[in-house]
Amino acid sequence: MESVWLECVSFLKTLLCFIVALMLMPLLLLSFLCAHFGNELANYLLSIKYPNLTISKSKKIRTLIDTPKNAGIFHFLLQVEGPCEFEHINRAYSTQLIELKDKTGVLRYPMLRQQLVTCWGHYAWVNDSSGFNINNHVLLSTPKYRGRAVSESNIQEYVSELAAKYIPSDLPQWQVTVIPNSDDTQPYYILIKVHHLIIAEEQDLHVSEMLLLQDPEKKSFVDALTATTPAVSKQLSHFVRQPEHISKLLQHVQHLISCRWQQFIYEFESLDTPDGVKSQPDARNLSQLLSLSLIVLVNVSLSYWRQRALRRKLKHRSGHSYRHDVGMLQTIYILLVRELEQRNLNWTVARAALTHSLQPLNMVKCWTRFIWHLLLHNFILLPYYVYYELLALRDVLLRGQTSYSDTHCARLYLYVPLLFYAQLELVKICYELFMAPRNIYDVLFVQPTKELNILHQKSYAGRKIVSFSRSIDGSQLRERHEHMFGQQLRESDFSLACLAGAVHDYFNTYTDKAAVPALLNTTCRTIAQGYFTDRSGDKSSHIGGVIFLQLPLGPPDALKALQLHEIVERIRKQQIMIYLASIGQTKYSLLTSLLPHVLTKIFINFFSYNFPVTITEVYGPADPQFQAAWGQRVQDVLLFRPPQSKTCLSLNLHRYGDRYRLAVMADTHLAPDHTLLTRSFERYMETVAL
């Protein structure tokens, strides 16, 4: 009886949260309209006051919390095999990035040449880039560090010191530092810094192009479709199962519409003979006239949207030097005239077609033809159709498929199960939407631990330092836990337990100032390896959503790993809408568009104080092969995501196939003990047996 009462109370709480969320929707809509038009007005006024600047319109979270002292500078560390060839690297960045132009002769990535400044609380790009010099950005570092030759023993200290240095504010905010190794038989390193706004606002610039990386063993599109999907249980990713049947249904409908449209075009537009001579007039009757008019309208609409996207891209690349005098109506008129001329459509043809169709003899022929087709398909050929329907039914019952795809039986066999399962998925989505307000409230305000730790007591400078572990063999890890992995635990559970143990060791060094908490509030997200290698498609497609994880601290053991397994499973059920909403923010700046910037900053500061640590899992297939644009093989790529606002520690767990590696980025006030995180992680991963 008590359990029933608790279920009723839980349901009423969920219902109350859902009703409150519905009541807040008009307020959110009003807030969105005010924020949108307020931002547009501010950008317009600033563009008039400062005509030599291009005002940034980015609504990313990092843009709102970014400051010159605590800038969102992403750091990438490349470990390159072979001798250091600085001239080849410099030439590659110059020809394949800085001087690269599109088909119109316009620079492809102009923001790499432009200075980034602040203007009344907004970021802006300086249009004049005449003073740009690539030698200020592609630098060759000294092969010695503090009097000693650069080697594996001191490379971390060297890289950390380079990461702590700001990029000069009067230069574009990116920098490539080549660190040669004193021993040519050992790999050398390249540290790449790039401001997040360059990646966010330079539409065609992917991270792979900034790193000049590519995957030489990248599969073709057909191979990618036929390849076996790796087991998703090994990563922290895939928190949300995609709506499979709804996607299939939409794909089938899109394919059907596309086929019908192509058939329609073939029937009414393909009137040319192979030698290019018209076999008959373009529109001889009213049916052909209306069909060609529909084709013209669709083509004009598609061409207009393509022209609009092209102009926006050219304007973005050329800045204020780009001028286009043709307005929207004139553009549509030009496209319409071109389409009509291609199909020889004019008022004379239209009148002739209409006159021809309204002649009594032609009307009689038309109706006769219509009645004949009606009789033929509904009476004369009915036994033939029934025969094919029976053949299709036999194939479905005996073989589970049929080649008679035009029959009603085949359509029912395809669409009825799809519709049924799609409706089930829709019900599941509606249930998640109903549960979302209550789950979001619990995750953000109820579940986070209120325990204070040493990170809450420190003040932060904004400069960043880094540390990274050596590569750890995952095959040995699986050999030690062969009896555990796959049945009770995932590898990601164990790696998270080792990470929690490393954080516990760091906090344990400050027990005289603050107690070690039992739980630590963290935010987690995943990034796929394609983030470093893909040069086409959506830049954010490889970035997963954010989830909130209460990390249990303590030395890693079987109980800690099982506890993490249960926490992750609960997250998969409870934080679906949070995960999807964060993806919407990454792709479309969805959340930051709802509220004014001032309120958004207040919320970000509040949550970053409660969640001072961020965890990122970078995962990829077994034995990835990175190839640099200048021809050398890249052994490893490390990402250091910068912590901002009141978040002070970023833990980036890299897993490529069987190799694990931890990359840490922290505020300088966490030094020098931040290296304890990587050392403890190495020790736990290599020695602990559950």
C-alpha cells in the first residue's frame, strides 16, 4: 500500500511540474521574441556605429561567458611521427588554409586573418586584415626547455607553459606552435590554439581543416553503410536510442515523394528527342500547361534558396566589400524568366493550350480517354490485379518479402508495421516530454550534492595549464577483467571509476583545507573521432549532448564500478530530454535564444559553480590512422576543452580502439598538483583489478 501511495505522489509531482512548464510556455515565447529583436537591434546599432567591424551574432554558451582573461581557446596537441619539417608545415598552413580561395576567387576562411575585439559587450571582427602575417601564427619553438633538450620527460611541462601564454590580443586568435624533439627518432609535437568563435562563425571551417588532418583509411559511403556498427556499450556515448522506426518511415516517405516527383518530371517535362529537337510543343493542352507550371514554381523556389545561401556565404567571406544590388523580388523574377525560357512557356503557348483543351471535340476525347482508363483498370484488368495480389501475399507468407512492390499487399506489409512501431515510439516520446519538467528539476536542483570541496574555495586566474597521461593499453585491461566486462560492467564504467579515483587523490591533498566529498557534480559529453578528420557535413554532428553525473569519489574497486554502472543506467532513463536539449543548443543555440543574455549568464554562473568539473570522452574506432596534410603520420591527437565561467577543471578521456589517454586542462591556480590526476589515472588503469 505504501508503494502505491508513493507512486501516486510521484505522479502528482510529475503532473504539477508538467502543468507549470505549460504555463511558462507563453512567458518563454515572449522572452524569446524580446531577446531576439533586442539582439538584432543591438547588432544593427553597433554595425552603424562601428562600420569597420563585423559584429558577431553567435549565441553559443561560450560566447556569453567568454572574457579576454578567460577565453574559450581550444587546445589540440598532435604527436607527429618523423623528423620536424617546419617549412613544410608552414607552407601547408599557408596554401591549404590561409590562402585557400573558393571558385569565385574569394578567401575561403577570412576570419583567420581578422582580429577579434570586444565592442560594448559583444565580440566583433575587424574587417581590415591587411596587417596579417602568417609568421605570427605558425611558430617554431626552441628544441630546449629550461636548458634541457625537449624529450618525453619534460614535454608536459613545456606544453603546459606554452598553453598558459595568451595569444596577443592584437592578432587573430589562433596559433600553431611546432615543438621539435631533440632526438629525431622520437616524435615531435604541434600545439594548436584556436578561439571557439573561429570554429563557430567560420561556416565552412572544420576542426580537421584547422588541424590539417585527414583519415587515410576513411571508408567510402557504401562501405560505411555496410560496415558493422561498433558496440555502443563501451562508450559513454549513445545515451539516447534514436527513434528508429520513425526515421525509417520518414525515409520511406521521402523516397516515395522523390520517386513520384521524378516520374512526374519524366512524364511532363522530358519532351526532347536525343538529337535535341522538340518532338512536340511544350504545352499542348491544359494538363501539360499546369504540370509545367508546377515544375517551374518548384525549380524557382529551389534555385532561390540556393542563391540566397550562396549570397550569404559570399557576403560572410567578403565582408563589407561584397555588394549585391539585386533584391529578392528581382531575383525571383530573373529565375522565373529563365525557367520559362528553358521550357518555351509564354502567354501565347498558354492561350493556345487553353483554347485547345476547351474545344468540344478535344473535351469529348479527354472524357472518353478518362472513362476508358477507368474501365480498364477497375473492371477489365481486375482479375489480373487480383492474381498479382495473391502472388504477393504468397511471397509475404512464405518468404517474408515480395518483389511485387506495386501491389497493395506489399505496401501494407511495409507500412503497417512501420506505422505501428512509429506510433509506439511517438507515445514514448510523448511520455518523455511529460516526464521532462520533473526530471530536469530533479537533475538540476534536487540530485546535485551540496557538499563543498576545494574547488569551491579557490579563486581562478583564467590562464590554463595542461597535463596528459601516456597511452594505456586497453587489451591488458580486458584481460584482467575478462570475467567482469560484458556481463556486469562496461569498460567505460571502469575507466570512470579510475577517473573518480584520480580526482579523489587530488582532493585528498587538500584535506587540511576542505573535506573530500563523497560525490562530485560533473557534466559529461562525448566527441567522436570524426570531429578531427571529417571535412564535410555538419560540424556539430560528432558532438554529443550534455548529461549531469554525480561522480562517486574514492579508490576504484568493484563496488565503485557497479555504483557508476547504476548511475549511468539511471542517467540513460532520466536525462533524455536534457541530452536532446543540449544537442539543440550545440547545433542551433536553442536554449540561449530563449532568455536575455543577462539572465542566461546568471544561470550559467550558477550551474558552473555547482558543477565545477567537466568530463569529455573522445572515442574512435580501433587503431585510427591520422595523416597530416604535409605527408607525415600523426600518432595521436589530444583535445583540451577549456573550462570557463566557474568551471575550473576539464578532464578529457580519449579512447581510440584499445588505447586510453587522459588529457587535463585546469586553471593555473590548481597547479602544480593537477599532474596528480594523470599520474593516478595511469596507475589505477594499469594496476587495479576488480
